Amino acid sequence: MRQLVKVLSLLLMAVIFSCDKKNDPSLEKGKVEFSISSQGISGGRSAALTSVLVSITDATGKSIFQRKQLTLISFGTEYLSEAISLTKGDFKLTEFIIVDENNAAIYATPLEGAPLAYLVNDPLPINFSVTKDQSTKVVPQVIKVDGSTGVDFGYATFGLDIVNTFQFSVGVLTYNSLASNLALATSHINITSGATVLFDGDEGAATNKLTIKDGYTNYTLTVTKSGYITYQKTFAVADLKAYNVSPLAITLLDQGLGNGLIAYYPFTGNSLDATSNHFDGVGHNGVVLTTDRKGASNSAYGFDGVDDYISVAHNNAFNFAGDFTISVWIKVAATQVDSNINDIVRKWNGNAEGYPFSMSYLNSTNLSYPNQLLSARFDSQTCGNAPNDFAPAITSDVFHHYVLVKQGNTLSNYVDNVLAGQVTDTTQGSGCAIQNTADVTIGTRGNLVRFFKGTIDDIRFYNRSLTTTEIASLFTE
């Protein structure tokens, strides 16, 4: 006599609706819904049943669904699953597994030839048809899994290959000439890890939430858009996950004004470099995002004049042996806190070394040049050449566009699209070094003195001299 095994017969009702649209067989689809009765379950309806896995093939054996997981919704004494659409034809139900909230198998229908197949009247596969204007009932019996293995039911395993994923938000920005502002734009985003492509698709002009596979150490984002310079950066997984709440803002650069651009800090939500060089800035001592010149929130940085600053790690690209341009937008606070000179951007630690550039504000306590801007270079204490280029006094508490250009042996200051000062660059190359290994500092000097109070935005570093037309384009952005 066979060993008594408790068999629970759960009614599977597959109601298949089909309709005829013009005689096109591909349009003759029905819906398959799984209804599972809880009658006979010990203790009544089991709240642990959350979904059912079904595998279906067509009459030729071609897989239609492979362990498709359908959510079960409780209705009175039964569970109903979400619907499946199938084209009219003949099919086979080849796997049927009911799982709980932990994706553990609770009930299953055995396959023909499996050790437990004798316990049911009709083991899998079960044939059924989707027929025009007719319905079909499929009633498989299921057995409680308990301590059985997948092999007992004829399955290789009851386990699920669960793909762990995570989400992050990203917005791609370009300059909108009509709105005179940065605006969200359409783009194509590709995400890889090594040779594995994890995401590839077109994204709309919105802050998009992307879902990608977890489990990789690094993720490389490549963003492309016609007419703009390609953005590419590799993120550590923890860094990318940090953008789940606050979005990653990526600014694409126009191919024209992107020529020779080695670093660009739009400060749209962060201090990252928008170029492919990724000379990213790091904020210190509570420097905070604030409103930019266009009124956009979280699109510029505010400095308290006490200890706030942003640093960019030393890279020889900033040492500028030849022509260069630095463009920045500033709003100077009327009252400064530290010293009578306040550094906006500089690459120098205050030692005997030279420096390739400095851009500073001489505040109202400076008796010689109150409220003026000062650009300078220095070829070290060995040679002592330090050309200073002064600009006329500026108004505090309003935004100004401040540009330093080196072309040949000439240093030029532009303030609000007007040539405001020009001097000869007397620094020497042979035996006199303007190069150093200091970080670039924004809002202070490298040895943390001369802190700046006010707002700084849109800093661009070029390894070439911009034309007056290009400077005007930056001013009118």
C-alpha cells in the first residue's frame, strides 16, 4: 500500500477569453488568470501565499514564459493572480509552483515521471488551448512541498534566480538659449561594468529613475546627445546608490564651447566636474548650495567667508604653461570676514613656489584697491615676477561674470563682457616655475587664509584663450 501523503487539490481555473480582430491570428489573444481555492488548507486561508510561478510552452515546445512570477491577490476564499495574455493556439503548462513572501516553494505540481507524480491524477505537462470565443478550465493538483526537494517533483530546483537591483535618479542638462538657462534634455544613457552592458536606452527630458543590476564594484555611465560632448564617468557602486534620493545632475557641453575645456563646475546640485576629465571638487566645512544668477535653487555654492571652501586635487593640467582662460560667476558679499583680500579661485599654498593663476576680490577694507578684482600669476620667489591685473570696482550683492585670459604674454580681465584690465605677463619659463603641486581651491587660498564670502558659480577652465565672441557667449548664457 502506498504511503499516505496529504494531497491538497487546489483548483486552478484558467479562463481564457479570445476575440477576433480582423482575422489576424496575432491579434486573437486571450487572458489566462489563475484562481487558487483555499478550501481544504489546514487552518483556513494561508496568508503566506503571495505568488505563483508558471512556465508555459507552445505546442512546438517553444518557451512562452519561464517561471513567470504572478502576484496573488486575496479575494475571500481564493487567490487571484494577475492576468497573462496569450495568442490563440495550443499550449502546455510545464511548471506550477506556489511561493510565499520569502520566495520559498509551498505547493507545487509534480512532473510526469517524478517520484511524487503518482500522488496526482494529472502530472505536468498539462495541455490547454486558447480557442476563439471559448473558455478553458485547467485544474492541476498541487502537493505541499514540506521537506521535499525539487527533484521529488521533477524540477531541477525550487530556487529562484533573484536579480538584485538598485535605483538611482539622473537628470541630463543642456543650456537652453531660449530660456537663457540650463534645462533638462533628452539623451541616450549607457551603463556598463567592464564588458557587461547593464542599461542602454533613450531617456526623456526629465529626472529619470533608472533600475540596474546590483553586485558590481564599478559602473560606467556614458551619456550622449547630438551636438554635445559625450559625458563618461565611472562610479563606485556606493557612490551611484547615493543618488537614489537626490539626483545625479549631468551637464552636457556644447561642442563649440567645449573645445579646450579641461574642467567645468556648473554646481548643479554638486561640485562635480562636468567634463570627461572628472576633476571633481570636494566641499569643506559646510559650504552649501544656493540660488544661482538665474534664480535656480541648488545651482551655485554659497561661502560663509569663515572656513567654507571647495578643493580640486592637484593635476598638472591646471598649471597652464601656455594660453588659458578661466571663467567664473561671482556675487560678492558687501562685508567680508577675512583679511582685505579674498580669494575666489587660486592654485597656491602660500609658499615660495610660483602659481599659474589667482583670481581675488580686494574688499572695502583694502585702502589701495577697494572693491576691485585682481588677477595674477607668480613665477616663484626665485624670480619674483608677479604681474597683477586690476579691474575697476564692482557692485556687491549682484552677480558678475569674471574672466581671466592669458594669450601669449598678455593677461586680460573681463568683467560683465567688458575688457576691464590688461597687463603684460612677465613670468618667465626658463629657471622660473609657475607650476606647483598645490590643489586648486575655490573660496580660499591653499593654506586656508583669505576666505571669500559670497556666491560662486559656473567655473570653467580652458587650456586655450577664448575669443571675445566666446566670452560674450558665456556672459549671455
